[in-house]
Amino acid sequence: MTEPLDGDAPEASEVLIVTGMSGAGHSTVSNVLEDDGWFVVDNLPPEMLPPLAELTIRAAGAVPRLAVAIDARGRTVTPDLSRALDDVRAKGLSPVVLFLDAADPVIVRRFESVRRPHPLQTQGATVLDAIAEERQLLEPVREMADIFIDTSDTNVHQLAAKVRAAMRPAGAGGADLHLTVLSFGFKHGVPVDAENLADVRFLPNPHWVPELRPRTGLDPAVAEHVFGDPAAEQFVDAYSRCLRIMTKGYRDEGKRFAVVAVGCTGGKHRSVAVAEQLAERLSGDGVVTHAVHRDLGRE
């Protein structure tokens, strides 16, 4: 392990490791981060991460936000990345690992659409063979991740919103836990990257009120209809108390990012209104919340 540099690392310095399954959205995430002012390095061998982080420190704040994309093409990513992260931490930095994943059929379709081979695909092997090998190689990396995003049902714009919701608070300072409250529709699939999931389909559905059907849970009239049922207020009050216990535990354990998902049938009315209320109530006491509405705009 390398020795730390003299003095403390610049307070604003951030190091983000973007890793995960090939075809899960690495390029999109790199573009989003670059647009948001991160210095992005693609396809960096893990062994080169510590010297790059050291250069970032010596730049004295000129590169306050460094993002590095690392994949499994070297086939030794797990031990190499683990050692590299230890070296970076020894330099006084706190790297965050973002892991991107997607279902096997989705990854296959994405590689077929771009007509490029999987990075681990050898002669005579199928894309599924390469995906299986990569999953095995990356399983220990997945377990060490701070942020997990499943992109199976996520388009480019939705993925960009998820990344920004996760990473924007990191530059704000002062908060220990960054909590995303994610609304979704069960008919569009359950998000797999949520630590907790709530079902609010027991609440009155504005879909059956003609004047409210075209609106969303962001509309005051829709929120008023949802919370016109006393059960809505009772649920949000009780659930937010439970979540505060969870967020305190996460902060005590050093967890920096978490996702709470709230679902209704279509992800347009009830879940959106409830997610907004939960985000408002859970904000504060070392927690920064962001309400993200995955399925708004979908039929």
C-alpha cells in the first residue's frame, strides 16, 4: 500500500468508480458525469487508479471530481480494484463505487443492436457465455458497491436522472446519507436497486376521476385527492417514522446512498404524491432526499 501524501486531501476532492456489467450503460453514465463537470477517464486499468488519484490531489483542487470507468476485460478486476481502492483511501480520499447492472436478455439485445462483440467474448463463445463469465468475475465488486443501478427498464434520460440524483448531493457537502425516494408503476416492473419498497395501491386511485386522470401526482389537485383518504396520511406518517430508524442505522454504519421505492399501478398518481411527501419528511438530520419519478410519461 502506498503512503499517504503529506497533508490532507482537498476537501472537495471526489473519486467515483463506475463499474458493472458491459452493456449496462457505462457510456451514458460517463457522458452524464462529464456534462456535470466531472473529469472522466474510461477503461482505466485498476492498477492506474492510485497514481491518478495522487495526481488529482496534487492538482490542488483543479480536478475536484474524478470519475473512472473500470470494466472486467482484464479478468482480474476484483483483486486489482480492491487493492487500488485501499491505496486511494490511504491517500485520504473516500472513493464511491457505482455498479451498473441489467438483465441478461437486455444486455444481449443491446449488443445485437450495436453489432459489437462483448468485451469478454472469445471465438466460438456466445454473448450469453461472456455475460455469465463477467457476472462471476464482478460478483465481489457488486458486493462492495456503494450505489447500485439496474438499467434493464431504464432509457437514456431516466438513467441520467438516476445518476444525477445519486451524485449531485455528493458535491453539496454536509450530509451523511443521500436518499432517493423513487416512485414507480408495478405494471412497468419493480425496481431492483431499492433497499425498501412500499405498495400504495390500497389508496384511492385518481385514474378513475376523469378530471384527474391526465394529471400526475405532482399536481396539487391529485395530491389532495390521494391524501383525502385518512389512510394516506396515516401511512406516510408511520412509514416515515420507520424509515428514520433505517436512515439513522445506515448513517451509523457509514452507508452513503440508499433508495426507497414507492409503487402504485402505473407510477403516475398515488406513488408520485406519496414519494414527494416522504422525500419532504425524511429530509434533514444528515439526510438529503431526492424524489425521482421513474414512470412519469409512460402509458
